[in-house]
Amino acid sequence: MPEFIDNYDDMTVPEVTSILDTLGADQLEELHDYEQQNKNRKTLIDEIKLQISGHTDSDDESPNSDDGTGVEEPATGGSENVEDVRVRIPKRGQYAGQWFDNATTTTLKLTPRVEQELQRGNISRVNDE
């Protein structure tokens, strides 16, 4: 099971799809291989492939281009330089532009949208110590 997503095997396709854009290219590749070797859900595998190709295509774009959300990503040179943060999602709802069907703990990229949700107190950091 991918270590960077808690309870992955219990997640539905929409739940997994909603967090794909928070994963780095290496995590997407690992998730793709795991999904293909285990549940092998075609719809999800196609979505993961699409995200992987998006990571490849996004190398040609400006790293801080506006994605239509009104929040520009920092010019970090790519998602691999963005810190991962463990967060607790308190209840069902939309946080940082993603939909969560249940309360959960997961790892997200520390993007400006995630930082904003943390500052508002809508989600909270988890210390795995």
C-alpha cells in the first residue's frame, strides 16, 4: 500500500482522484504501479496516467502560472521542491480545492492553497512522532 496515502485500499475512485493533483511525479508512478498490481481499477489508472502526463507537460509551462484558482504557485522549479505535509481533514467537505468524502489523515503538497486552509484552521498538521 502506498505509504503516503492512509487507508488507500479503503478509498473509492473519486476519493483517490480528488487527491491526485497533490502528489508528485514519483508518488504518481508508485501509485500507478500499486493500483495496477492490486485493484486494477481502469478508471483510476487512466486518471493517474493523465496526472503523470500533466507533470511531464507542465515542465514546459511557467512554474508559477495561474491555474485558474486565483492562487499562483511559488516559482519552485517543480513540485518535487514543494514540502510534503501530513494533515488531518476533520470532516467531509472541500479543502484546498479538493473533495474529501470522509475525515482522514493524508499527505499533501504544501501549496499556497493548503497553507491557506491551515491558516484558516480548516485542516491541521499532524506530527507523526
